Amino acid sequence: MRYHVGGSLATAAFAVSVTVSGAADDRLKPGLEAIQADGLLKQIQVLASDEFEGRGPGTPGEEKTAAYLIDQFKAMGLKPGNPDGTYEQAVPLVGFQATEVKGAFQAPNGELALEFPRTFVAVSRRLAPEVKVENSDAVFVGYGVVAPEYGWDDFKGVDVRGKTLIMLVNDPAIPDPKDPNGLDPAMFKGKAMTYYGRWTYKYEIAAEKGAAAAILIHEEGPAGYPFAVVQGSWSRENFGIDEPEQEGVPPRPAVEGWIDVDTAGKLMQACGQDLAALKKAALARDFQPVPLNAKAEFAIKTDLRKVRSRNLVARVDGADPFVKDEMVVYTAHWDHLGRDAKAEGDQIYNGAIDNASGVATVLEIARAYTKLRPPTRRSALFLFVTAEEKGLLGSKYYASHPLYPLEKTLANINIDGINAWGPTSDVISIGMGQSDLDDRLIEAAKGQGRVVKPDAEPEKGAYYRSDHFEFAKKGVPALDPEGGREFIGKPPEYGKQKQDEYTEKDYHKPSDQVKPDWDLSGAVQDARLIFEVGVRVGDGDRWPEWRADSEFRARREAMLKATKP
């Protein structure tokens, strides 16, 4: 099914009426009633139409998306979100494609040449045409984790500047002393992944420590995906933010890469070590970095191209003159995968669920904010970010170049995909337990007669894979709500069935389009719920806070301490 800009919008099949609870606050009621299924559908149909060409950054699809969103902002009466009086924040990007990748280790028991991309993939995010690492000492640093809240430091003060770090992926898998088949819930949240387990963290800590290269050992279980996924994504063009190195921010390692577990075993054997023994040692708090008595060499040649992109941003000012400079920020990424001109058949990745639906939801929430009389005490910012599909780059750029101070940003609420299959009795909080924003979500959900549940697969680290995460990294409490799985009037397995069906057939495929069997009543439920959560934060007397065991709590405390007079 196709929908085109300027064509008739087929909404009859989606005629859904979701009533507002009689218990709803009179002030909220106009805003809640403004969020309707036909409004969501209309926005999705336009954004996911073929005319928008998959909304790829740096393409005509970006220009059409930006023009459409700005028209919507103006029609709703939203103010320009950029203090310069515009609805845009320029985001300079650079595409980089490795054209030649070489790597080898000179070990006591011989040379181990790395085969790109069969057993080894790597890039250089220094955005230079050519980088080399020569005669670099290789060091095994376990999981490469420095987590003060767990009393954990895999580096123990060892100087690794200029060295090549070999790391395990995921968190340290500490056995539960009460259950040998489980993981210790008091260490790195047990089964759930923390940010220390994400591959992005591994490269960041390597940069902080001054390493020349950082190589992760891929294992499918701990990584959560096969090596083929890494091969595919790391062998094509990737994107970064095009800006000079910032003062106080350590440069990225010259080389960031992965090796498969078999190659890692051969490397350790060539160095007179045993990978299984090293992995076991890395599970102890007193683990010490292990010099491998090997020299690493890498050379990467890269093609570069610059891309001018932008975030789109609008706002509703707060009513309280004493706190209107404080912000609640809603985010959704407007980009998708664009067009594949080499593909046979359908070339356009329309991205209806991912993430035209999230953009539509934030637009309708913004419309709801314009109905509030009076507005919330604090201001609301509606931020539509670019290049999420390229590595959360639009949100990363905003978090590093905020239009409004992050120390006065109370919360980020992110929407990345919606429930298109009907009403549910539950709602999911991805990363549940990170902050007391969950409490606001639970309170609002009770008003709908719903319950809030955690992510069923926290070990996959979904909390660290969407735009809210860039706010969390800076210390801003961030909420990532997702549609529920308990569908009203449907069999218990229906929710998982629909999610699995979407993942298998439509996720990141041209078939992610508006479907004739959609029922957006559940999306309306969720949008109204998320609207109410933002209002609670915007009107509240207490700022949201990270939980005591969150890896982001110290960042927020340091930020607020640094900005105190």
C-alpha cells in the first residue's frame, strides 16, 4: 500500500475512537482529546510516503521532511525551538567508508594476520584519509570496565597510552552466589545489560585511557547478535559528526574494531595465553591487565564525504516565569534508511513504524501541549533528530551542543516506534529502574487502568540504542516508553507474535509501510500517556532523579555541582 503527498488519505479503514477517561483532569482533557488516531495516521502516511524517499540524511527526502515538519510547527502555533528564531539546528555530518583495512599481530609464536572482513572488521573514527598504528603493545584488559559504583576497575592504574587493547564484550558476568545458574543481581544489574557492556562504551573508555587501538572479541551470546551483523554494518559507509576535536575530549583511538572468537583464541595461543583462562580471570574484581607480549599493526584507508543535515526543533513556553527556562524534551528521530538505487524491486525504505510513527506521535503530543490552559510551569521542547540510523548522531550533536542548558533540562522522553495493533493493558519501560521517571509513568498508567512492565529482554541493552541515551550519557534522566504486549481481547501470545512478525518481515526493510490491518487505538493510548507524563514533570515540584545504582547518576550530580554558583 502506498500513500502520496497531495493524494487522498485512506483513513476510513482506521476509524478509531478512543475516549478520554471521565476522571481526566479538566485542564488535560482538551490536550488528551487532541490526540486521535486519524491525526497520527495522517502524519505517518505523509512521512512514510514514497515522495519522502525514505528520509535519508543529505538527500531530497531530508529537505521534504524538514519542510513538512516546519509547516506543521507553524500550523500548530509552536514557537521556533532554536533561540536564533528558527526551527532548525544545523548538524554537520561526514560519511566514511573504509576502502582498505589491514591488521596483524606479531606474537612470540608467530605472526597472526587478520582477514578483513572475514574474521576482522575495523574503522577509524578520526575521519582521516589514512591512519596507521605501528609497533603497538597489545594488552588484554578484560571487559575494559571502570565502574566506581561497583568497585570495579579493569585497568588498575596501568598506563595503556599508545597500546592496543583487547576487550571482552558485554558486562562482567558475575555468578550469583545464591544461584550458580544465574548472575549476581547486585553486580552490573545481573542479567540486564548496563552501559558498561555496550561496545560504544568500550571504545569511549579506550579513548579516555589514550589507547591507539581497541579491538573487541565477538561472541554471539554476550553480544546478542552474530558476527555477520558486525561484518555488514562495519564494512559499509558509516557516519560521524564533522567537527574538530574538542578541548578536554580525548581523541578516538586510531583504530576501533572486532575480531571473531576463533581468531581471538588463536591470538592468545600465539601469545602463550589461553582465552578461556583469561575470560575466567576477568570475572574477578582484582583482575589485572595482561600484557600479551605481542605487537599490533593496523592500516586503514578511508573515503570521506561531508553531509549537511539538521535537527528540527519547536517549543511551547512554560507559564511560570521562575522556572520557564527549565525544559522537558521530547525526541523522535525523523530519519530512516533512504533509497537503495541498486536494489531490484522496491528501492524505498519508507520507515512507517521506524520512525515516521514516532515523529507523528511527538507532533500530536506537541499539538496537545498547545491546548493546555495554562501551559505547564516549565517549557516543553519537541526535538526531531537526524541520523539516528547512523549512530544516534543528531541526538549526540544536540547533547554536545544543547540549545538550552542540560543542567536545566529535567528529562528527555523518547519515542522510537509505536504500537500499531490495538489497545493493551500494559506499557513497557525500556531500561525500567534507571530513574524515577518510571514513577511518573506508573502513576499516569494507573489512570488508564494499565500497568508498567520492564523490557522482557534487558540483556540486549535496548536502553542504550536510541536517542534518549545521548541525554542519559550527559546525565539527563531519560525515559524510553514502548507499546505494551498484553493486547486487550487478544490471545496472550498475540503481542510477541506481532512484534516478531514486524522484526522478521519489516524492520529495516522496504516493507515497513502503513498496513491495512493497523489499529492505532493503542498508539493513542500510549501518546496520551506520554503526554501526561511530560505534563507531570513540567508541573512538578521535584526534579526527576536517577536511581542510586544507575551508571548515569554520578554524571548528573557532577553536572549540577559544576553549575552551582
